Amino acid sequence: MAKAAKTAIKTSAKGGAESKNYTKVIKTVRSPKTGAYTFKESMVHKDKVKEFLSAK
């Protein structure tokens, strides 16, 4: 009989719940020098998404 595989990474219930409160936000930013668009991405708390998008 084969041994049962065990995962090396253990997460606590609290840590898993906290990570669900964050969202990956991608914002397009236009370069004033070249006029080209770039993308700024960040992990933001779900309550701060509107603040991140409205900031210049």
C-alpha cells in the first residue's frame, strides 16, 4: 500500500481568510514624455480599490 501524500505548505484558517480581502488591480498609466501606455499593477485591500484607481 502506498503512503498518503502530505503537503509541505500549511496555511492557517486566519491567514487564508485575510488573503481573500486583497485584489489585484491593474491600472493604465500614460507616459507624459512618450505618450505610450504602461500598466501599473498592485495588490490592494478591497476597501482601498477606488482610492488606488482615482489617484494620479
